[in-house]
Amino acid sequence: EDQVTQSPEALRLQEGESSSLNCSYTVSGLRGLFWYRQDPGKGPEFLFTLYSAGEEKEKERLKATLTKKESFLHITAPKPEDSATYLCAVLMVGGTSYGKLTFGQGTILTVHP
Amino acid sequence: GAVVSQHPSWVICKSGTSVKIECRSLDFQATTMFWYRQFPKQSLMLMATSNEGSKATYEQGVEKDKFLINHASLTLSTLTVTSAHPEDSSFYICSARTLGQGGNQPQHFGDGTRLSIL
């Protein structure tokens, strides 16, 4: 069965304390992996798309990487404004042509000043 | 770029009322739009996929007569919750995706609609 699992469920960091979030997937074929940020009461905000193993994307303090089994979202020197829920989602080869995503449960990140 | 506007952001209404939620892509044409439901502290659950000019495809367990979806143009999709009841109270989020090779472009999300049925 295709699955997307994110860990940890929640992560508390001090400002400036770098860390990584994990998204592991077991799918029959990957067409793309997407990272989103969601603030309370808001819709997800698109961050990155990764299409093939070895690919990396960066944006400010965030860096996303992809292997054949998992993706990491590295946060360098986080600030309180980075606090949010981070969601990963996969688009599978076997999915419909409409691009249906399978989401993980998310990691709630809290950065304390 | 890739802005999706969802309206209204918050609705409170009585049981039995029908509620319409609009989802617009403001700066791009969305050949495909998606409707999700999100319960507190849970991830997004896909309800249906809609393509401009054709009938929506509903996920298993989602009542198509309860949740009416119309995608009349490349920039607008609507979700109507018919005869809403308290158990329909939830956070509804739409997303839109452009047409592209392989269909693997990211989805861009609206800010959601908080629906509360009394």
C-alpha cells in the first residue's frame, strides 16, 4: 500500500538550532514530491518540488533533498517565524492523470526565541 | 505568482442551509482544481477533483449529491454543500494546478473556508 510518513510529529527548537524533518514514502513510482508550509487557519503554501533522487532545492533557511525512499527538509538557524506545520505530499506514477497528491500527516515545528 | 483565492473564509449558518464556496485562480489558468477537507490536527483529505468543463471525480465515501462541484471556467470552481448539517462543519480548502507536461506541476492552495453549521 502506498504510504507517506512524516517524522517527528512535533519538533521544538530554540532559535538558531538547526534540524531536519523527514518524509519517507513507499509508493510504486514517484512522479514528484512536494513540500508545503501551513500556518494555523490557512491553506498550505507551496515550498518545493523534487522530481528525482539526488535533487536538492533551497529557499532562504530551508533546503529540501530527495532519495529513493525519503526526503528531508533541513532548517538552518531557524527563526520563530518558521514555526508552522510542514507537509510533504507525493504524486505517484500510478495516480490518475489529474495529479492527485497523497499527503503525510505533517510535522508541527515550533521555534522558541 | 500562482495565487488562489477562496471565498468566503468563514461561514456560520443554520442546519439545512446550502453553502457555496468559491475558488479562483487569480494569475493563472487552472485546468484542474481540487477540493480538500481538513479536520483539526489532521492532514488534508481529498474530496474531489474537477476539470474545467467536465464532471468532477469524487473520492470514495464522498457523497456527490451532498457536495456539488462546478468548474465552469479555467479560473473558477465552486463547492456547494447542500442541506448542511453539523457533521459537515469543517475546514474546506481548494487548490489549483496548471496544465503541464506529465501533469506533475505543484498544486497551489487557497486559504480555506471554515464552515460551522449550528
